[in-house]
Amino acid sequence: NYGIVLDAGSSHTALYIYAWPAEKDNNTGRVEQTHSCKVKGKGISSYASQPWKAGESLTLCMQEAEQKVPNKRHHETPLYLGATAGMRLLNMENSSASDKVFQAVEKALQKFPFSYQGARILSGQEEGAFGWVTVNYLDDLCSCCVLTSMRFLSPSQGLETTGALDLGGASTQISFVSDNYDGSESPSNSVTFRLYGNDYNLYTHSFLCYGKDQVLRLALAQQTQVNFHPCFHPGYTEIKNYSVLYDSPCVSGRKPQGAPENFTLRGNGSFGQCQEIVKSVFNFTSCKYSQCSFNGVFQPLLQGPFGAFSAYYFVMNFLNLTDTSIPLDTVKDKLARYCATPWDEIKLHTGVKLSYLAEYCFSGTYILTLLTEGYNFTSESYSNIKFIKKVSRSYATLFLLHTPQMPHDLSSFPVDH
Ligand SMILES: Nc1nc2c(ncn2[C@@H]2O[C@H](COP(=O)(O)OP(=O)(O)OP(=O)(O)O)[C@@H](O)[C@H]2O)c(=O)[nH]1
């Protein structure tokens, strides 16, 4: 059997093909990702002003899928599109624009012979929960991302589950099982479901606007009137357009009156000052629960190992900081040295887009600040985090949960409160 998932994020869209044995075997059936294709261009939400292009952008990957899935399986192969924070933001800002993007996408997808199951925006809670399922399915020993049931042993069998930390472009998610959380405090953070005969009660939260691209906008928006920005390398200079910077509901309220068309961004590479700016995007002043992460959001005590993926991995891997046995203070020192490195030296790095190179100092600072100040990881618990390269994004598991011929009983997932 085959299934196709289109993952439509804020900064990218990708297509994944999954395959699994036709016989239904509830214990040993394996689901493998057999093919992936990166859709050209940015996430489909970026086509708000030219929706038809959103549909067209998918065509090449869809044609590849037609080649990869055997012809005789085409009609029974389910095809899903799940959109995340980029579309959530577009929908908040201009729902008719997001409807038009979906119409164009549907029109394009329906031209293909697969069993089209619809396109929709996932809730933050679903995105967090699917990320957790995916992290707990990942077979660490297999480099090709085989989803396996092996890890879903009951707690009495002594296997702890792994929490999920997902950093996207527009939102970020934290999801984990905690002995101190039964869902009674802040029930909107609870997702309960049954997998492989075990009941799970998960804590999950998605912070919209706290993906790294949106926080960068916030960090830039605060500093447009000053001479130097500490999150960029000494010697870095870029002309930025005000309208482009403020073109997001995450920052639009902060646009200064009478702002000129452009401003010049100049870096001075100070990790300490950059951290102060990043800290200021979190609100720690009020918490009506027993404990909070930030912005008044409940979070129980952190528990267990965590897998950190997407931008967490891209950034920490580039910075050579994925080894969490290195003391946190040393990690900060290394990042501070990196931030202070002149841009002339940084830009010599080959094989990486200049736009990514320019942002690693900011992104590394944001990641460390989010983990320690935001989620309350300490010098000790930081070592419980593993930065993992993951081929597919969280909600690639979406189709697993709704496809009846799947080898595992996932039908009751997720039960929303
Ligand atoms: N350095 C680097 N950054 C990347 C790479 N691929 C994606 N990113 C960035 O990492 C961030 C997260 O990317 P994704 O995981 O694709 O997130 P997304 O699905 O677009 O975001 P959401 O809609 O918030 O879920 C974005 O800021 C991307 O621009 C990469 O290969 N290298």
C-alpha cells in the first residue's frame, strides 16, 4: 500500500511517499518513507497574492509521485495536504486569500489519479501531537527514516517516551508525557490517544509567531532605529524593506508611524546583547497556573529525553553544537565567538545560502534562549535533548492516522479536548 502526504509549511512544501506491506499485521507492519520531493519555491502560503502559482508549484513533485507509485495502485493511494503555521497566519490575516490558495491547490491535486483526501490547516495541537508521534516512531538505527512500532511498548515494559521539540519558520511546538500532568490543569494543552494498545496523555503547546523566521522579524522590528544589530556579524550590512518586514500578523502591530521605505541593517555580533533582544520577545510577567513556560502558557515539569528537529537541527548542526554533553556555558561561549566573527570571514563558507549564513547567530541565540528561558531547560536537563535530523516533518504521520488499511490501530488518534 502507498500513501502520499504534502507537508505545506511556512517556508517550504514537500511531498512524501510512504509504503507499507499489504497484509494487515498489527504488531510488525512497517511503514517506510520511500520517496520525498521538495516543492520548488517557498511554502504555499507565500503565494497569497498569486494563488494559482501555489497549485502550479506542486505539479513537478506530483508528476514524480505518479512515476514512483505503481500505476495499478494510483487510484487507491490516498493523497493528503496538511498546512501548518504559515497558512494559519494567512488565514488569520486574510481568510479569503487562504481559501483561494487552497482552491488552487485542490484544483491542481485533483488532476492526478490518486485518491485525494482533502487539504486542510492543522491545528497547533495536532502539529505538536503528530511531531511527538513521529519522534517516537523514528528508528534511530535506521538512516532512512523507517517508522516502526518497536518503541511503542507500554510504560510497564520500562520504555520512556521521547518528548518532541519542533522549530518551524512560523511556529514552534513542545510536546511530552509528564507524570505530573493528567490534563486537568489547562486542558487545552492535553491530547489523549491510544497507540498500539497503550493510552497516552500528552502535554502539547504550539506557539504561533515563535517560529524562527517570525521571531527574527520581531527582533529586527525592535531595532530598526538603532545603528547596529547585535544578532548579525560585525561588517554585515543589508538594506531591509519596512513593508516586507512588517507584512505578518506577528509584527504588523509594531510598525512605527511614518516609517521610511527602507532601513539599513548593520551587525555588531554581540551574543549577550542579542540574547537580551531575544528575551524581550517572551512575556514572563503573568502565569495563572501552577507553572508556566512563557506568555502565560501552562507547562508541567519537563520530563524525559527530548528530540529536537527541523530548524533546531539545521541550526545546531551548522554551528557544530549538536553534542549536548558539552556544558551549556561552553555552548554559549562557542556561539558568542561565532557571533563575533566578522561577516567577511563567515561569508566565505561555501555550499550554504548567504541568507542562512547571515542568520545562524540569531537562530542559535534564539534556540538557546527558547530552550533555557522559555521552556526552562537547565544546565543539567539540556543534556536530555538530542538534536535529530528528520527527513519528514511531524504531520507526515497525518495520513497514517486516517488510513484504514494501515498496519496499526491508530484510529482513535487524536482525541481533542
Ligand atoms: N539553515 C537551514 N535552514 C533551513 C533549511 N531548511 C529549512 N530551513 C529553515 O528552518 C526553518 C524551519 O523550516 P521548516 O522545518 O521547513 O518549517 P516550516 O514547515 O516552513 O514552518 P511552520 O509552518 O512554522 O511549521 C525555516 O526558517 C526555514 O527557512 C536548511 O536546509 N538549512
